[in-house]
Amino acid sequence: MPKKKKKKKESWKERQRRISIKHQKTIEAERIRRKRAPKKKEGFFSGKNLALMILLSITIVGASVLAISWYPSSPSEEELPQLYMLTSSNLDEFRGKIVIIDFFATWCSPCKQEIPELAEIHSKYNSSQVVIISVAPESEDDTKLRKFKKDYSMTWLVARDTVNLFNKFGIRVIPTIVILDEQGEVQFTKEGLTSASELSSVIDSLLGG
């Protein structure tokens, strides 16, 4: 009986070469399989679309935070200026001074145009000689009126008509300016817008200037 030939022992190099060839065939087979497989359609919320949406969301949130920090918040009620409290329709507390009464309302557009004229008078005359008081109807909301005073920089006295001045002086139109002399007598009344120069002319004549 013939003897079986002994199988030649595989060298280390041959073994590595065989493993390498096998590995390459596996990779090639996988490449062909993927190439032939049908491509799946990407949904809207996958891949680049999802990344873009996340980036957009972050941008919007960041912009919102920036906007909130940029715009100042409304002042609290404690930060608003106080209103003057009228004590008498005779305005006795102002005796010895010329008094300019500005009858107005926060919703009145011409009244807002009168404010710069009054501001000019307020800066021109000493408060020991001339007093300006802007009087709004009693129905005006207290907080709204205080905010109006702050927003329009009305640095003179502002009050709600709690002593019935509108009726006493027969006010039918706003704005209306009434000027009282040092004894509290009415020396000037005008409905509608009154310029600073016209006001100055009346005041100077009462001061004897």
C-alpha cells in the first residue's frame, strides 16, 4: 500500500499572503453588495437637514435672548415720578407766584405739542416766580399719567384734577392755557396750542419786565 505524501508545512509568509488575499476578496464582495443594493431615500429629519435645523434653532434662540437683553424693560411703578396733589381749587399754595395752568390729557395729540413750549418756559423762569402745573382730568389713570410725565420729561408739576379745576375755569377744549397773577386772578386764557414766545410775553408783563 503506497504511503500518503505528507502535506507540506505552510510557511509564515505564505500564511500571511493567503490571509491578505482572503481579506481583499471579502472587502471586494462587500463593495459589490453595497453597490447593487437599492439606495434608501433620506427623510427630511435626517443627515444634513437635521443638522441645519438644529443650527437654525440655536440661532433663533440666541437672537431672542439678545433682543430681550437689548430692549429695556418698562419701569416699575416705584420708579415713576410722583404726581402733585392739588389741595384747593383756589390754588392758595401758589399765592405770590405767577401760575401757568396747562389743561391737557394723555390721549390728546395737540397737548403733546404744547409740552416743548412749556419746557422752554420752565427753563427760562425761576420757580420762585413762575409755577407751571399741567392738570389732567380726574378720570386719567394714575400710573398711566405718571408714565406720561416720565416719557415726555415733564419736569414741572403734573396733577389729576381732584379739585374740579376744569369746571371752575370752564374748560371746553384741550389744550387750554390759563395764567394766574400773583393774587390768583385770571390774566390770560387761550384754547389750543400756545407758543413759548406768547407765554413769555404775558409772564414778562405780569412780572413788570
